[in-house]
Amino acid sequence: MNLVLFGPPGVGKGTQGEKIASEKGMVHLAMGDILRAAVRDGTDAGIKAKGFMDAGKLVPDDVVVAMIEDKIVAGVGSGFLLDGFPRNVPQAEALAAMLNKHGLKIDRTIFMDAPEDNLLKRLCGRLICRACGFGFHRQYSPPLKSGCCDRCDGELYQREDDREDVIANRLHVYRDQTAPLLDYYQHQEGFCKLDAGGEMDVVYAALKKLV
Ligand code: AMP
């Protein structure tokens, strides 16, 4: 099965996507994680992407499309879950053309949504483990020991783009560029909506039903 999860920043695409992908044995392709790894490794794509990411803007389409195609092709066979790609209509069109070229298709496109004050609270309190990437939240799921990952004892940090000023810009970019994907996908086969405003376990149970 091949899935696309899309929705605003902070809605839980990463957390829920990772969980469902590992349960179903799918490859989880999180565009943000792929880009952050490229920045960390200092690749050409990472160097191009960094300034856009720090400002909360979208990285140019040609950069992200080239990066994701390699990963999709590498993951053929086990099924994939796309999280954070596509993020605008031209990327969705590029994805459709790419899948067509490789004889693949999307089985479900899931639009996750939650009220904006909810998204803000989730993003502002988010903490990530530098070593294993596991996510915590200062208020909703705090680590047992402050600043340390429960899983691997790695150092927890706040993403540069989870600062309040950058979050405001990311939400603006979402409304302006990503929200039109709803019109693009909602009449296509396999489209569904998921109310992601509730507790993590409740949202996950609803997601499982859709998948
Ligand atoms: P995320 O981890 O999904 O919140 O993404 C973090 C940042 O990576 C975004 O704010 C963008 O700067 C960049 N990014 C992630 N996915 C895409 C995409 N599909 N197109 C362009 N930029 C992206």
C-alpha cells in the first residue's frame, strides 16, 4: 500500500506516519527529515535547502522532487508513506508523473487537520532527540529526565523552525501553498479526511481505520 499524508505543520504527520508505517512495514518517507539529513551531511541539496528551511519557506520544487524520486524508487516493493511531500500542487503533479513512470499509484491520500491554536501549542513545545529523532513535548509528553531522550539518553533540542516567528511563517506558507492540495486531491480516488485535533491514541485509532 502507498499512502500520502498531508496537512498543516504540527498536525502529527510525522508522529502518526512513523507509527503506522512501522506497524504496516511501509517505508516512511518524511520530506522534512530527508532535508534535515541532507543539511546535516552538507550535500549540495542540503546547502541549497538550508536557508529556505530556517526561514520556514518551501525548498524549491526541483530540489525536493529529485530527492524524493530516488527514495520512492528505492522503497518499491514494501509500500511507502509520504509525509510532507507533496506540499503544493506542482509537486503533486510531479509526483503523479513520477509514479506513472514507475508503474506505481497512491492508494490513500489522507488529509489531517486540527484547529490552529492546537497546532501552535504542539509546535512551540516540541522537542526532538538529536541522536534517534524521537519526539517529545514539554507539556503533553515530557521526557522522564529533562533534556534527555527516554529511549537512548540522547540530547533533546528544539528545531530552529519551531520558534514562534518561524512557525507563523510556516502556517502562512501552508495556507497559501499547501492548502490548495485539498482541492487537487479531494475528488480523486482514495481521498479521506482525518480529524487530528484529539489525543494521539485517538487519532491513531482513526488513522488505522482509514488505512
Ligand atoms: P517538516 O519537517 O515537514 O515540518 O518540514 C520542515 C521544512 O522542510 C519545511 O518548513 C520546508 O522548509 C522544508 N520542506 C519539507 N517538505 C517540503 C516539501 N515537500 N517542499 C518544500 N520544502 C519542504
